[in-house]
Amino acid sequence: MYAGDLVHGFDAWDEALTKIEAAAGKATEKHDDEWCWAAAEGDRCAYFCIQQTTFEKLKRDKKGPAVGSKDLPRTFGPDGPPGNLAACHKYTGKK
């Protein structure tokens, strides 16, 4: 899950995606402008997501795709919030 700490908001999208994919592989879930990486082992599940936007929308002096917001990598188990655990399993493709 350290891959989620490799990028920050306002990073150039292509460079950020290259860093994450080198550490964590392809996103396990994509929906709208959000890309997520998740992994589960036993009754534990961890994930993080980043939002794709543009420097123009962020009102920066650069142009092109950029990282908007990002989640901190989080781990959930059976004792954690059930909604977050369910979301994590959805992001892994696990039913």
C-alpha cells in the first residue's frame, strides 16, 4: 500500500500513474475519474484511490492531466466500518 504515498495532489497524471503502476500494477477498479488499487488477504482488505483531473480545472499554470485528490492508503478488517470493507472488496473485484 506504500504505492499510494508515491504521488500527491497536483502531480502530473502520466508521471504519477507510472510511479503507482511500477509499484502496484494496473488499477483494480476505475469509475468515472477515480482510479483505485486494492488487495485482500484473509479477512483484511486495503485500498487507495486517486482522482484524475486537469491542471486547468485545478487552476494551475500548467496544462494537461493531473492528480486531483487522493485517498490515504487504508486497511480494513471485519472489525472496521462495514461500508469501507465492502468498498474495498468491490475494488478488488471480490464479491
